[in-house]
Amino acid sequence: MNLLIFALACASLLATPGPTNTLLATAGAEAGWRPARHLLIAELAGYLLAVTILRAVLGPLIAAQPGFALALQGAVVIYVFHLAVALWRRGRRGAATGRSITFRRVMLTTLLNPKGVIFAFTLLPAAADGMLTELLVLSAEIVAIGFGWILLGDAFHGSLRNPAHAKIGYRLSAGMLTCLASVVAVRAIVAL
């Protein structure tokens, strides 16, 4: 795959709303862009770790035991539903106080993000040799597009001080995560 096509494909995938982007936007809305920007390191580390684990360990395991892929999807669904419930409950408290989106939460969510599978097995070259350029491009895009999601959330930062707006914001984030988890669950069920 030519580098320009690779970059465009990765950018399109990264810009698509998903669990990590929902958390980044929520963090931007909750805390503002400056306090949330450290979460970009968690996102980058999560994706790079996911690609490494998928290619080195889980890929061969899934090839040998296809049922393992369904178990992995089940774990993703449970975790994303857990995040949705946590954000829904946060909305009951009213105005945003403190930070509900942590480094660990973003890294784990990104590690379990289904986009990692697409990067690992579809977009990145099959051979590990010569993959450095693609990984550098992917890394730059992860940070740039993630920052865009934080800035999008930051546009609503002042609104979360109002308890009614905070409730709506957290509940919208919870709803988005529930939809995403449902899509993964349906795909897993259909694959049975």
C-alpha cells in the first residue's frame, strides 16, 4: 500500500467516533484541553501496544483458536459497557467536578479498541521489516487526531459547569459508548 493511501486510510479510521475518541472528547469537555492533553500519550501507547500484542501473540492464537476472537470481542463489549455505565452515573452528579477520564482508562480503552485490529492486520504491512515509516505516520496521526477530539470536547468545557449541561454531556457520551459496544456485540453474535 502506498504511503499516502495508508495515511489517508489511517486518518479516516482514527477520525471515526469510537470509544477512545469519546473518552478524549469527554476529557476535553470535562477538564479543558491543557489538562487532558496527557491522555494522548495513553492513546498512543494503547494503540502501539495493541498492534504489538495482536501481531505477535493474539494473531497466531486467533488463527489456531477462532473462538478466542469471540471471547476477546466479548471482553471489549463488557469493558465498553462498563465505561458507559460509569459515565451515565457521573451524569447523575450534575456539574463536572474532578476528572473521570484517567490515563489508565484511556490506555485500556484504546488497547481494547477494535480499530487496533484493523491497524494490525489490514492497514500495516504484513512484513515487520520496513514498517517503521508506517508506524511513525500512524503515531503522528494518532496524536494529531486525538488532539482534535480533545479540542472538540474543549469547545464544551464551560458548559459542563452547569449541572443540566453536564448531565446531558455525560449521558450523550454514555449513549455513544453503548451504541459502539452494541455494534461490536452484534458483529460477534452474527459471526457465531
